[in-house]
Amino acid sequence: MSHRNVYLDLISPQEAVRRALDALDRQTLLGTETIPTHEAGGRTLAQAVTARCSSPTFHSAAMDGVAVRAASTFSAREDAPLELIKGQDYEPVNTGNPLPEGRDAVIMIEHVVQVDDSTIRIEAPAFPWNHVRRIGEDIVATELLLPQGRTLSAYDVGALLAAGIWEVEVLERVRLSFIPTGDEVLDFMDRPTPKPGQVIESNSQVFAELARSWGAIPCRLHPVPDNEEALTSAVQQALDSDAHIVVLGAGSSAGSRDYTKSIFQRLGTVLCHGINVMPGKPTLVAEAQGKLLIGAPGYPVSAVVCFEDVLAPIVARLSRRHPPARSKTPVQLIRRTPSRLGQEEVVRLAVGEVRGRYLAAPLARGAGMITTLTEAQAITRIPASTDGVEAGQSVMAELLVPAAELGRVLIHVGSHDNTLDLLANELMGLEEPLCLTSSHVGSMGGLTAVKNGTALFAGAHLFDPETKDFNFPFLKRYLPDTKVQVVNLAIRHQGLMVAKGNPKGIQGVEDLSRRDVRFINRQRGAGTRILLDHHLAEAGVDLDAIQGYDQEEFTHMAVAVNVLTGAADCGLGIRAAAAALDLDFVPLARERYDLIFPVEHEDDTRLQAMLALIRTKEFQQKINMLGGYETMLTGQVMQPGLGLG
């Protein structure tokens, strides 16, 4: 049996950082270099800098006007103005001009009356050094200009040049090497198309962009397969290079082919294996040859936690900078978020502002869900001491975007539809871009969110067999006290998605009970599932006879992928999803997909902009191009009993 690593020492990220810094000699590890001042922005001073020149280097006029000797003007009064002669009593000066010899004050041009070409009149005296920038007023030669350890801003660069400093000694930038690993990893530089069991390597580039944002220099090596000898050689070569930190991507977990720990033990000293955070748990930290070794998890979200919670603070301390800090704000979770007791959990959030409150929708929490990194506006940390956070509870969120952007986010909760992706893209193309974030919890979940005030609007397509109407019977039943407006987004075609060529010959819901048909369902509360149950009841199909009826997905595209990959033979969904993955489609029903929002939100400028977009011919044409949609009602306000128009 292959040896497996075991997590024996789960510690906090802060403790992992402390152990790493204690094991490194910063003075030895990081050298210094001298660079031109004008290229030093963002760099950290290794030594204090004293001014070589004063600024200004001469007494100069601070205003446009006339330079005078203050003592000669003391008699000037409003009722006894004083006349001055050019060349004798005053000299004209402009801002920045050297103060003429024998003059010690400037009178603003606005306070001077021109009598003739050589004579002026003043009605108030000047005081010594009035409106004069004296030598060294800003900087005095030989004084301390900037201390060591200062990270130079644009303003610092300007001050250094003004003081005659042409070069500065700065700390080296931290250099990091990243080694991707894994038999299944394909080099993105080859622009590959992955086969089953293969993945395109991307963690190195997430790492590289983060490293640059820390002021560090990243370097990526070619991917190395899961071979202990090859991996050891790659790590040793990286240690022998000019890198200060070597990061091995993947292989730090507890699998039989995870060699990172044994390699680090052979080359140096393991400082910790495992941090008490999910995702990110497999993070490994070691020291070798006076340098730092990091074993980063392979899953992208887990790797990012390692990069941001462990590696970023280490790089900051080595660079004598403050660790990266995010703005924080309280947010209200729109649904319950369970968590595992005993481990802190990092949860990514889609956040938007609704009526003065920040609402947060927890995103999918799989460590491999890289799209949650692109969709999140914030993260929250659920403490190890709790088993989750209830819906409506306030938590502290760390913002990943400027706070001003939260006011441009539209929070949608409800049924999934492909037109929402189209809408999200078009909203970002507006003159004042808007970000649409969707939480796919089904139509009934959307109505609940509207009722509880935890969404700006909801998408729903609930069909009522008794009235033959959409959504309104459910609104009357479940939201009797909430005034809402219902606007149609599109009429869409629902049907059975099957493999290309329909190899099982599926023609209707009656075929779902066949022993050779595997079905994939939508989640409870989804309008698509309610539609399915209606047609199954009409056809007299026993739910227990359907293989896969209890297997659930949350979006039409997820159902389509199951059919495409052969995980299921059939699933109910929209024609647009089938067309997107080149599946065959057996039509079942036409239905109305509506957007529902409380009347109290109708003056929200984001909703107004969205509705204006939906009502344009250009947007409706793009809906039609998706296939499986009709737009004769798109943008119209719906009323009870309209059905499909």
C-alpha cells in the first residue's frame, strides 16, 4: 500500500506565518540594490535618505505681484495710500521668481492700484516675508527626508527628486518560483483541449498576478508530473536559483501520490503541514537553504486561501510592508450557511445593496470552483466554534472590491435561465456598468427571497394547472401582503434534453419510467420540477419508477452537462441549454419566465436601467438568437390571467 500523509498539526494561518518568519533570516535572505529614483515607486527604502538640496534653494515669490522692502510700506493706510516707484520701491514678480535683492515681501497684484507705467498705489502695509517662500521652507539640505523601510509613493519620488536625490538604495523585491505539478496538468502555454481526467494549469497565473500586486517578482516553471524524483529535482533547482520562496503547486494533501511533504523533509525542515481553514487545509510550509518552501493545494479556491492568508503576509513582512488589508463591512446573509465545527471556513459572497442594507448570497463552496473567485465581491470567515450562520444573520465581510461597487450590484434570487447570462453581459456594457449576480435556488426560493426582502428581484416561471396562469397564483398564495410588479423576460420552450441523435428514442415523459432511461432532475422548488411533476401526473407516471428522479441539479446547464457526459440519458430543461451543448431536444411546453420585484423597489435606478435595457429591440433580438425563446411579451408588465398572452 502506498504511504499516505497524515495531518498531525493543524494550526492557524497566523501561526504558520509566525513559524515561517521565525525560520528565516530576513537580512541574509533579502539583499539591497541601488536604482534610479524615478523608477523607485512602490519600492522599499533600505536606508534613510537625507536631502542633498534645499527646496526651494532661493527665496521666491509665492504670488504674482510686486516685491518690496516691508519696512518701507508700514505707513500705508486706506485713508492715506502710499505710492511706490518701480525700480526704487518695488519690482514686479511672478509666482516662483527669485526675490530681488533687498526685497523681503510680496504684495499680491490684486492689492495694487496701477497709477502709471512706473507708479503704483497701495492701501495696506506689507509684513516681512509675506507671500514669500523662503530658502528651505519645504526641504532643508542634510535633513532626514525619508526613513528606512518606507515604501515609496508617487509623492515620495517627487520629493526625492526635488531634494536632488537621483538614486536610492532599496530592498530587493521578493522573488517567488511556482512549480505546477500533476500527471493530469496541461501547460496552458500549449493552448490544449483537455481530455477526461485532464485539467488546464492556471493556478500559477493566479499566483503570479497576486505576487505582482504584493510588489514581488513571480516566476513559473514548466509543469512537473507526479514523480518524486522529478519533483525533488525541480524543487532543488528552484532553491539553487535566485528565488527567495519556492511554491510547489498541488501534492501537499494526504493522497498516495502527494509527495510534497516527503520532498520538503528531504531538502529541509517542515514547519507545518495543514492549516485550520477550509478551503486551504493542505497548506504546507518548510525551510531549506535559508529559503522558504510552500506546498500549495491544487484546487484553485484552496490555493488562493494559501496564497492570501499565508504567503501574502510572509512576503509583506520580508518586504518590510504592512500585510494586505481589506475594507470590512457587515452584510446580511440571504440563506443559511452551514459549516463544519472545529475549522474556520472562508465563504465567498456575492454582495449588493438593497434599501441601505448589504445583502450577501453565499457562493458555491467547492475548493475547485474557480468561478466563485470571479463572481465574489467579498468573503466572510465562519469561526471554527460554530456550525454555521442562519439566514438573515449579520456577518462581517472582507470586501474584494471597492465599497462603491456594491451599489452597482443587482441581487437576483430565483430560477436559473440562460437569458440571465445574456442580461448580465449586457448590463456590464452600459455607459454606467451594472453587475448582476444570481443565486439559483428555484422559483419558489425566489418568491421567498422577495417576501423576506433578501433580493432586489426574483426570476420565476411557476405554472398553475388550475388557472393555466404563471406566477400570479403562487404570489397570491405565498406573498398575499407583498405588493410586487411582474415583468416578463421571455417565453421559453421547455422539453426533454437528450443525447445527440436521441439514441434511447425518448419521445415524452412516459419514457422516463423505462428501465433503460436514467433521468437527472432539478431541485425541489424549481419551476422546472413543478412543470415536470404536472406532466408526469397527467401522464400517470409513477415517480418511484423513474431512475434518477431524486438526483438534483440547480441549473439548466448543469442538467445539460449531465446528459452530454452520459451521466444521465435525459433531463428536463430549456431549449437554449440543449442548443448550447448541441443536444437533441424533445419539446414539452411553452412557459413564461418573469422577473418579480417589490413595488417599493420600482424607483431603484439599477432596476430602471435593467428594465430599460430589456425593452430595447437590440436586447430582444439577442434573446431570440439564443434559440428556444419568444419575445412578444418581453419587457411588458404582466397581469393575472394573461397566461402566454
